[in-house]
Amino acid sequence: MKIKCYLTWLILMLMPLMFISCHEEMKRDVKVSKADSILFDVGVRMEYDSMLFLANHYEEQGILSKLDANRWRGVAYYRQGHYRMSEIYYRKAIECEVKTDEDQLSYNKCARRLSELLLVKGDFEGSLLVAIPAVKKMDQTGIGSDIDYAILLNNIGCCQLNLGQDEEAKESFLTARGHYANRWQSDSTGRGFHEAVLGTVYTSMAYINTRHYLEATYWIDRTEMLLDKYRQKRDARREYFDEYQGRIEIMRAVAKQGLGKADEAEEAYKAFLKTDYSKTGQGHINANDYLVMAKRYQEAADNYRYLDGTMEHWGMEASLDNIQLYMLPKFWANKEAGHRDSARVAAEKILNVLDSAITGQKNSATAELATIYDTQGKEQEILQQQARLSRQRMWATAVSLLLIIMFLIIYTFHKRRSTHRLRAAHEKLQVAYDQLEEATAHRERIESELRIARDIQMSMVPNIFPNREGLDIYAKIEPAKEVGGDLYGYLLMGDELYICLGDVSGKGVPASLFMAQATRLFRTLATQHMMPAEIATRMNAALSEDNDQGMFVTMFIGRIDLVKGAMDFCNAGHNPPYISDAGGGRFLEMLPNAPIGLWPGLEYDGERIDDIRGQMLVVYTDGLNEAENRQQEQLGDDRLLDILETMPPCSAKEVIDTLYEAVQQHRDGAEPNDDLTMMSIRVDTCKKETEK
């Protein structure tokens, strides 16, 4: 009886606590709704930095779940055009545990956007791995709108089509069409039709990109039908009508041209030209899909005049994707149109931005990794803050409602919990220590392997130079990392001296492997007594084949007649060498040739200097003139010329040693920013080898 009375008393004491707990949950739901509204309004005003700040703040306060907070971060980065960062946060969101119906709805939105991001960048398998589980989860929970189903199924169809699963794609598109229809039939606004238009545009483009032009025509016609229905809605956003009509007409022109219906394609293109969209930079660029297919290269080349301005308007930077999608087609269009000067300018621009694009991609990957680690640290702080708030609320409630008895219970609970935490922390510390030891051993093993790779690479370049009357040659190489991409070589055969010096794009192990190929090819071709231009042409044919990584090498190749002093040479996109003369010295002016390895089928032009006897020739990579100090100031061509012109008469080795010392002084302790390679040659009058 006493026990029953005690339990009754305890329940009566806990009832206020239960009421307060329910009330707190209701208040939290209200706060979540209000937080979403505030974040939505901030997005309407395009204040995306504020959106990121608020998402962090609301998560720290426990108002937004981790899933919702990551969803809003994904939205903010997506709206700013930072698609890679957006992808990271959408992926983190769908990896969170789904606890409530609201979480499921947020999960659906994140899966829609993430699958679309992966689809657009061509990661079809990745997009399917997001979209298919999302559809299954909606089927299992029964939580998901028609627009969720429609967009996810449309994304699935586009991926299946690009992966060669034509029948599965057709079924996905038709099912998506049904959900789009349900959406606009149940919504009195025009939003359902707007979403359906966007979906069918994606479908049409998928069929065009996979050259299913007949199916593309069906979906293009359906897009136009949906656009007509959308026009009839009072709330329709009329500023989109002209752009969508322009997209429809240019897609129809491409599809008809692909079907061999040139007259109908021409009519569709004329209809496209009547839209205002055709006069925009984006319209000009999109029109080239049809113009190139129709072999109207002159018009395509004219349209590409708008490319630079359009890319600047879109905020596009030099990236490998943009070079492939926009800059290379511009080069080919001008080439096919016979605009040799414009094609050359386009090619030079590609070469100018290619190295920065490769570096930018590496830096971007590093920044993304740093962001991920920073986010993990932030999440740990949020968890700690939530734990502190939870303990504070629990203590306050215990003191006010359960007095001394509940205080003792909580005290005991916390004591046990603290002991458990200390034990868990100790175990984590031990695991972290073990991982640190393993990582240290792994790093030491990698460093050892890289040292071996450096020794192997250095053994591939000659470090013993010929001792021959009338010939003074010396070279030096210093990789910026353990292994590098610079190279040099020479081959002395009777009275002929072949030399080369080159710089492979990028750094590290990939560059060193490409360097090894280039070195081997030079020696093989030089032994056949080929002229430098032919050597460059043959090397380009070999290195550009199956070059999926897009690597290349700039190179100076020379052949010197040691008796007559004549030098035949070919410069493949490399720095101009320095040569001394009676006037003091100058950088050679040479014919422009493309770097080796980029484009197959190139024929390289060679040049000749009749006599270089008595002159000093210095060939180098840009690790010399572009060497940077702590303030990232470069040595520069002017200072390099001053050093060479004021240098007293000296041997080839002394020339190289003087230049190396000048670089070290300029760096002033800064780490090398690029590989450094230099070669110095002086040829004086000498007898033929056969007369010795």
C-alpha cells in the first residue's frame, strides 16, 4: 500500500514535468516553422551569407535538425553557383537519420537537388545511387509529393538513357509525366506547369545528347504544349516565356538536323532567331549546337565572339570543364571556318589558362576537403553546445519539481555518466594515438618511396657531360617536389649534338611519368638523325594518343653541327632561349608551335641559325624567370636578361651556377613554386671528329 501511494505521489510530481516537456516540443515545432520562413525570406532577398549564418545559429540552438541545417546550407551554396559545395552539404543531409515526417520531406528535397547536380555534371551512376533509394523510401513511408516523385523519376530516366538503358528510361519518363500531371491538376496555380516544362526540357536534352532524335522530337513537342498551358495561367512568370520558346526551337532544330530533315531544321532555326533569347550571349552559344551540326562554321565562329562576355557574365572561371565545353569548340569552329588567326588566338588562350585551370582544380579540391574538416569540427562544437543546454534544462527542472529526492537521483545518474564518458574518452584517445602511429608509419613509407622515385628520375637525365674540344655544355635540374616534370637531355653522335629541355604540365608523380615517356621518345628519335621539327611531330603523335588526362610538355629541341656551328631547332610552346651576340644578348624570336601532347595530327615548324659559334646559348624552364619570393614576386624576364648580359665571360657550368645562385637570393627562403631546369651551351671552332 505504501509503495502504491509512493508511485501515485511520484506520478503527480512528474505530471507537470510531462506537461512542460510537451509544451516545449510544441514551442520547438513553432520555432522550426518560423526558422524555415525566415530562411526562405532571406533566400528571396538573395542574402546567402546570412542564410549560412542562420542555418548554423538555428542548429546550435537546437531549433533546426542537422538534416534541415545542411539542407539550407546546400540551398545557399547552390544559389551562389558553388555547386560542388552544395553537393557536399546535400549529401551530408541525406546521410542524417530521418526521425520525423518533416525530416522525410526535407530528405526528399535534398535527394531531388543532389541527384540533379550529379546528373548535370555527368555522374550518372552517382545520381542513380541517390534518386532510386529516395523513391523507394517515399514508397515505404508514403511521404512524398507528386513533384518529388516527378523530378526524381525524371532524373532517373535521364541517367538510364545516358547509360544505354533505353526501355527503363522510357518507363521512368512516362511515370514522371503522370506525377507532373497529378501536380498541375491538384494545384490551381501555374507552378505545376512551370515545373513540368523544366522537366521535359531535361528529358528532351537527354534524348538529344544521346542522339535519339526521334524521341527528342516527341518530348520537344510536349514541352511546347506544356508551355502553352503555362501561358494561360494568371500567375505565370511571363519573363520566362521567350527563353523557353527559344530553347524549344533550337532543340527542335538540332533534332531535325539529326534526323536528316535539313529544311525543317532550318525553319526551326529561323523561329529561334525571332526570339529575344537568340540575341543573348547564352542564346548565341546554344545556337552553335545546331550550326556546327549543320556545318555552318562561319556563323558558329561569329557566335563565339560572344563567348568571353557570356562566360564573364555567368561568372565562369578558367576550369577544365569550361575549356572542354566552350573554349575548345570555339577553336574548332574558327579552324573549320578558315579563320586561322582567330583559331590561333583561341588556342593561345586555351594554353594560357590551361595551367591555371589545372592548378585551380587542385586548389578547389583542397579547399573542399578543408571545408569538410572544418564542418566536422563545427558539428562537434554544436553537439557539445546541445549537451550543455540539455544538462542546464534538466538541472533547472529537477531543482524546481523534484527537490531533494530528484536531485539525488540526478546526481547519481550524472556521476555514472561522467565515469562512462571518462572511460569512453580514454578509449578514443588510445584509438587516436594508434591511428597517429599508423599514419606516421604510412607517411614515412610514402616519403621513402618518393625518394626512390626521385633517384630513378634523376638517373634518367645525364649528369656527366662530354669532354670534347670546342664544346662546353652543362645542365642542372631541381624538382619543386620529391619528383617533378622538368626534363633535359643530349645525345652526341659524331659531329652532331642533339639537345632538348622541357616542362611537363603539372607536378608530382603524374608529371614525372609523362616526363619519362618524353625523354625516352627524344632519345629514340634523335638516334635516327631526324630534324628537330620532325622529332616534335613524332613525339606529339605518340604522346597525344589516349591522353585522357590532357597532359602536355613544352619543349625546345635543337640539333647543332659542331663543325659548321649551324643549329636547327624547333620550339614547342617553350620559353624563348637566350643567346649572346655582338650586341650583348637577346631572347630568340621563334615561330609559335603548340605544346607536345595536346592535339594529334599537328605538323611542327622548324627554324635554323646558320652559325652559333662563339655564342652562349641558355635554355631554361619557367621555374627560372617565374621563381617567386616570400611576397610572391617573380624574378621576371627583365631581371634575367640583366643577369645574363652583365655576366663576365665564363664556362657553361659557371653560367648555370650564377643563375642558380640568383634564384636562391631572389627566393629569400621561400619554397620553390615550380621545377627549375637550366642548360648552357657554347660551341667554338673545332675539327671534325674524323680528323682527330
